[in-house]
Amino acid sequence: MEKFERRRDRFALFDAMDSAAVNICFPLALPDFRPWCKQEGLAPFHVLLCAVLRAVLKVENFRYRILDGEVIRIERLIPSFTVINQHNDLNFAQFDWSDDLREFVARGIAAREEASNMEALNMEYAARTPLQAKEQVFVTCIPWLAFTAIQHPIASLKQPDIPSFAWGRFKEAGAGQLELPFSVQAHHGFVDGFHIHQLAGQIAAELEAIISPAA
């Protein structure tokens, strides 16, 4: 937590505001990993989800949370994301982490199928302990839209400590690259624009490592 202590005064500044959230939406440039996914029989959304969550764990500022009035640093993530059910209503999918990409994807697909086949809202998250509730980020994908802005709901305006991510429709960017709208919402006491820049670069690096593993 030494790194956080260096910015505790920034945290105090933003945490005292009515809303401490910073929200940036930008075009995220990535290596085009879709051909690799097709070759390997892996779902692109779940591969990207894995890359995003791996990146979150490597950019420390996205691991800070507020628990019982104190700032903590989480050591793991519980993957979660939104799905739509058979009535085109939102639901939540959650599953246990795996370091193995194929197992991660398999668990994610199983969680998606379970949540999308539920008519009632999946309340699994409500059974989490207070710490486990903090061991997640909120993820949504809006593949139909090339959106330019988004506002995520926050349970408490004064405590947007669990980051929210959203991404939209892919588009070709030439030379083996693709681009998609990407949104990051986080507590400004923890995260500045620079850290969002770091996260964007780390997501691209995680995907590059997945599709071009070292020999």
C-alpha cells in the first residue's frame, strides 16, 4: 500500500466530493485477435474479458477498494459481466477465476449460459462477503453500438470504488489491428487519466501475449 499512501491526499480530495467518479470513453486500439480466436475455437468476448481482467490486476491503481471506511488492495478478481436473457433483459454472470485461458473461457461461457437462461435477476452476487463484493469489476459489452459516451450506475455516488468497464462494436483498423469504443469509470482518488492510459496499453499487451506466445 506504499504506492497508495503517496496519493492519499488526492484520495481525500476526491473522496470528499459528491461524486468521486472519473469516466473516460475512448477508442481502444488492439491487435486483431479474432482470427486467432477462430483458429483456436475460443470466443472473442471471453478472451478479451480475460485480457482486461489480467490487465486490471497488473495496474495497481485499479485494485484499490474501500472496505469498512478503509482503503484496501484486492489480491484477486471474481470475473463478472452482463448478459441478456431470452426476453432481452439484463442479467449478471459470475464465475471463479482460472489462470488457464481455456478454462477461463469455458467457465465464462458456462456462467453466460446459466445467467442468460434465467428469467429472474441472478442474485448470486448478493451472497458474496463484503470483501468478495469488492473483488470484482463491473463489465458490460454493447456489441451493437459504436458508442462515444456511457454513464454507469453507482450504488453510492460517494463511493464508486469498484471500477466499471464497457466496450462496444469492433471495427477494422488496418494492418492487423482493430478498434473499439472502451469506457472506464473508477474512483478518481485511485485512478487518473494516466492510469487509464496504462490500462489500455496493458490490455493490448495481454492480448499480444495470448496470440503470440513466446517460444
